[in-house]
Amino acid sequence: MGGHNSFVSKRGKKHVKDLLKQTTSQGAGISTISLTPNVKMVLYVIGLGLGDEKDVTIRGLEAIKSSDKVFLECYTSILSVDKNKLEEYYGKEIVIADRDFVECQAEDIYLPAKEGNVALLVVGDPVCATTHTDIMLRAFELDIDVELIHNASVMGAAGSCGLQLYTCGQTISIPFFEDNWRPTSFYSKIQYNRGGGMHTLCLLDIKVKEPDFEAMKRNKIVFLPPRYMSVNTAAEQLIEAEEIEEGGAYSPTETLCVGMARLGQKDQCIIAGTLEELKEQDFGEPLHCMMICGEVHDLELEFLKKFMVEGSKFKANDHVLQGAAAAAAAKAAKVPEDDNEE
């Protein structure tokens, strides 16, 4: 897709020559005649991977170079390099599509694809965020061709800690707690996953170009500095969520968890331990994510040992113990009720 077909049959060429002769003899002037058929343009949605400008695939790079406009979506994730390095390597000028642009001017991304090729660059893989799905759906409605070019994402790179991806359950997002807003909607999903022995991948909140509401009260448009949730903050919030819910989904002092930072980059960091232990570790610069373990296979545990906090107090497969304890408590709670019925 996106390439021009320059093949024209011999019969077709003869027809054009005859047409030129005919119009010339009639005194009509023809300035140009295109032998290229109409080609439908494409909106490329291209994954850039997790590292730097060189993580783009060859196919992705070719699509970028063939595009008339190139946008970089940079509010659902970030790369370790800036726009200038990308422009230098790709040989294309790049327009930054921040949160405000994507939410309020998305049509400026997909509408130009009716006239020429457009590339939307996405950190990681194109299909790992609903933002990109929404843009693709809008393009489909306008009969714009969309071509996905995949790449590595955190959804796969999280397996570098040694936990098997096919034993993961629902992925959750952990938002920043605010003074009057401390959501724990993710809690039930962790509980569900661990109840089935599944690991839980936790994606941590990113706040980019957030408005300063105090400044807005003074009729000033000011944006707050970007914030990226750390494993430390996530661990603290998970501990608080367990205190709020009291459902025994995990134990802050016993459940094995894995904190990860800058996956796919040369200085990636992986540390395993309990939530209480992880909140004290230094993971360095963003982006961070976490795994909350479910049932851990001996092979997984062997791999995790190289990342373990020294002297960690975790208990492997504590979800089984917690499940048995919960079942025993439920059974005990029913005993008086059964006695009354008799």
C-alpha cells in the first residue's frame, strides 16, 4: 500500500500517442497527461518500540519516509530521545501531537490522509492504547485506508523479568491518588487475577500537559510539569488500596511483586520483592511499570532470583494461602447461620 504503480501496457501507450496526435492535429494543446493511475493514500500508525530512534522497524521507516506528514503522539508514553533525534534519523519534519492536540484536533491527523500519506508515530505498539484505536475508527468512517506497523511494547517487554506472559490476567492502570480522589477500581481486577493464579501487569499513570486550575482561575493558561508515577508511589497506593478494601487480594508484606523501569532501554531496571520492600528501592528515571505475581512456577522463581531484594520476606504462591484462608473464613461465617436453620 502507498506505492505507485508505473506499469502501463503497450496498448495503453499507443492509445495515449494516438490521442496526442489527434489533439495536436485539431490545434488543441495538451500540457501534461499522467500515466499513473489514482492511488489511495494511507494513514500509517507506526509503533516506534521502547528504546530510541533506531528501534523503528525497516517497514516502519520506509512508511515514514513515504509520508507527506508525520505526527508523534507523545502523551500516552515517552521515548528516551527527543524529537530532533527522530527527525534527523527519519529525515522528516515531525509534528508533536500532545494531549490537547490528540483530544481536540485529531482530525488534523487523519484528514490529510485523504490527499497524501500520513504517519502517526506511537511509542511502543499502535494497538496498546484506546487513543490510537479511536483515531483509527474515525479514519475508517471516512473510508481512509489505515495500515498498522507493529513494534515492541511494554505488554511484551514485561516478560523480561522472567514471568511468563501467558499466565497474566487483566492488565490494570493505576492512577495518581489526589487529596479528594483515591480510586481503587483496579483492586477487584487484581483480586480476580490472583484468585485464578494469574499475574497482573500494572501500567502506571502519566500526567503530561495537565492544566493548572489555580492559574485558570486567574484567567491564565498554565500547564503543570509532567509527572510519571514511580514503582515506589504505586506500591504505596496499592498498600493503601488494600487497607481501604480489606479484601485480601494481596499482602503488602508477603506477595511477590516486580518493579520495572525503562524496559527496552540499555539501563532498564528490574527489582523483585514485596510491596513494602519495593517502595524503598531506587528505580531511577521513568517510565515504570509493575507485576503483581499470582502462581509462580519454579522456573519463573529461578529467573526472578537475580532481581530479588536481598533478604526479601516474600512468600511464593501466597495467593493459595490467602485463598484457603478466605475460604475457611467464609465457611466459619456460615456455621452459626446453618445452626440457626437446624
